[in-house]
Amino acid sequence: MTRSKIVAIITGALSLLLAIGYLLLVQLLDFRGEMLPAPVDVVGWLVRDAL
């Protein structure tokens, strides 16, 4: 095989590994459940102290 074919195969394999890793990460984060907003009283306290 020529050098360019080897580089293409390595790049493709790395791309597949990154894609699979990303999908696993998304599934893991999605498995945690529904995202809930921060409590309003805490947000108001932070905004008041910033001013």
C-alpha cells in the first residue's frame, strides 16, 4: 500500500472512533434524565449580587 492509502485508513478509523465516542457520550448524558432549570430564588440572588 502506498503511504496515502495508509493515512486515509488511519484517518477513517480515527473518525469512526470519534463518532462512536460522541454517540456514547450523548447517550450517557441523555440517560441522566430531564434537565431541570435552576431555582428562581438562586438566580435572583446571583443577579442582585452582580449589580
